[in-house]
Amino acid sequence: MITLKEALTKSGEELTALRAELEERAKASDLNAYVGYESSGEGIPILIKDNIQVKNWPVTSGSKILQGYIAPYEATAIRNLKAKGMMPFGRANMDEFAMGSTTESSFYGPTKNPHGTDRVPGGSSGGSAAAVAGGIAIAALGSDTGGSIRQPAAYCGVVGMKPTYGRVSRFGLSAYASSLDQIGPIAQNVEDAAILYDAIKGHDDKDSTSADFEIEDIANHLNPDVKLTIAVIDSHIDAADADIRKAFNKTVSKLEAAGHTIVHKEMSNTKYDIATYYVLATAEAATNLARYDGVRYGRRAEAKNTEELFFNTRSEGFGEEVKRRIMLGNFVLSSGYYDAYYVKAQKVRHLIRDAYNRIFEEADLILSPVAPSVAPKMGSIHDPLEMYKSDMYTLGVNLAGLPGISLPVAKNDEGMPVGLQLIAKAFDEKILFNGAASMEKAVNYTH
Ligand code: GLN
């Protein structure tokens, strides 16, 4: 598939032909990465996760409850894309309401990993990552609340970037956990990810948490020859599989050979990331999902009265994982448990952010695994807690509001990609992308 950078040089006619070819190839593919083939105007086709509103397109967050719902307005990220000559094309499969790490919980059925169709592509932006990796999308938008861009990118061997909280407008992104959600790019390489990030970023009055200042464009000034100080957290690595540890150690050597300085740091509270995230994310999700009642959005169940309407719509419309999280979220917010769980998790969130900031006093970037293993086999995770644990390396970045980028560095003996992530200080996207460009060059990953 041509890169986004190459696509920028194509004529309107060439792009129209490309779109037709993409649609044909996507329809013939068995990945189940697309859940719709809508297109919206002229330009470079960019695949859009099914939780980002494109005006007049269905937007269903991979859920039964939103079947029939048509977006009445455009997300700011989409408006920004269009202003840069790109156009939304196709809706990408995802875990229902972005809750999951495998894209197995979608109403449309699971997406497959192009590197092994018995493997999951990761989640929740699994459709976006699988399509880019499988050569049926040039680039895609995903959303990352606790790793949902970086982790599927790692499992599928592509690049996925989560911007600093507040850098990309959330206006028009269906909310999962509003204090954590960010839209970001999934692309074939670091430069393409930077092009897409540049296009969607920026202040937006329609999002009250949007950062009120602009940052220069990055893609045109990428410098893969920077020399940076990169921190590694040794105790953090032990929990990963041998495949991941091996790829990690090799990457560290290659970064050193490329002239970067590696510093070893400790971060004792990472063991609280999972608990903190799953208290806060479920609390926010329970609140955000209260609006789906059969009256205002999407699918309406049969009912004799209003109470039954709410009950039946939600019982029939939400999947098992979403219901679990609504129950958990309402529990941690209920009187009697609010202080013990929700308030405590908010406090721990601050400690996690402080721990990152201490490291950034002495380092430009942190290098970390994205997931403790390569993509698991489809259907192999039965215990929800096991799935939550696989998020251990990505959640802290969202809790601290930081930018992170995942890029492929190696394949294991079975040919499954291993991705690692770089993490930067808030709003240090320029250093993040330069570091990623340098790492991409140093590891020289072959697809
Ligand atoms: N796997 C995490 C969760 O299920 C992260 C999801 C996401 O980033 N949207 O909450």
C-alpha cells in the first residue's frame, strides 16, 4: 500500500481510483477490519474508527445499541483532516464502546490479525490497526483511553500514536472515559503518523479540555538524528514475556549505538496503574453510557412503559463487557464506596503523574513495552482480569495525560510483531516523534 506521504502527491483522479481499489480489496479481505464503506468527499482516504462522528455516517461504537444511529455533526478531528486534503473513508471495527484489548467484543464480530488470522489484532482500535497492517487502509484514526491505539499497533506491526491529553479535540468522539480519551493516528511508519497527527491536532473551543495553545507542525521537520536521553524502568520489564524482553534489550543496544544516552530509573507505583485505571475509567464510562436509553440514540427495544424501555434497551443493546463496566463504575461511584475507591483512585492518579514527571526531569523519553506478550490467540482470554492485566504498560500514559507512540521493532519466532513505545512529557510531541523516527531508523524493522 502506498504511504500517506506518497498519497499526498497523487492527483484527484488517482485518489478516486485508489479509493475504489481500497474498497474492493477491503471487501475481499477476511480480516473483518471494516464495518462500513462510507466515504465523504474528495481526498486521501483515511479509515475512521467507528466511534468518531463523520456527519451523515452511521456511528455505532461497535455496539448493537447504536444500530441505526446517524451522526448529525462532524468531529473536529474530521473537520481538520478534510482541511488537509484527507477524507474519511470506511468505518473501522472496534471493541464495543472501546472497552477491550482484543476487538473480540464488537457487535460485528471479531477482527483478525493479518500476521496470523488465528490471533487477535489487539484493541480496542483493532480494525484500524489490522487494516493498515493488512494493506487495506493507507492510514487510520483510532482512539486511546488506556492503550487502544498503541497496543493494536504493536500487535499488528504498525505505528500508533496517542497525543497528549488536550492536544486533539474530543468533540465528536463518542465518550468512553472523558478524562483519558484521545484520538490519534495509526499509520505505516512514523512520518505518516506525524502527518496525520499534524492534521488533526489543535485547539478547539468545542472541547473544554482542549489545550489553549498551538504547537508547530512536526512531519516536515522530523529529525531522526537527534541524540536524546532515554529512560528505561528496569523493574517494569520483568513482567513481560521472553520475546518482549529480548526485543527490548536489543532495541536498547541499537538506541545506544545510534548515540542516545540510556538511563535506568525506578517507578515503584506502576503496580497501581491497573487498579487506578479500572476504577476511574469504569466510573466515567458508567456516567457517559447512561445516555443510551432507547429514547435519544440508536436502537429502541419493545416496551410497555418508560422504565421497561430503558431496561430492555440497555439489556438487549449492551454486550457483556460493557455491562460489567457499567456495574463496576456505578459501584465505585455509589455512596459508601465513593471515598474508598473513586476518590482514592483520583489521588493515586496524581502520584502516578508525579512519578512520570520526576523521570522527565532527567530524561527526554521513556522506552517501555506496549504489552507483556505478542498478540494472543483469538478466544484465548476468558478471564476479564487477565485482559485488564495485559494493559499494564499502556494505562499509566493515559492516567498521566502523556503522549506515547508505539512502533514495531522485531518479530518473534512465529513471525508475530513486537512493538515498543516511547513516552514523552506532556506536549513534547516534537521530541516524541523525533525519538520515534530515530528508533525506527535504528531498529530497521522489516514488514
Ligand atoms: N483496554 C483498555 C480498556 O479496555 C483500554 C481501552 C482503550 O484505550 N479504549 O479500557
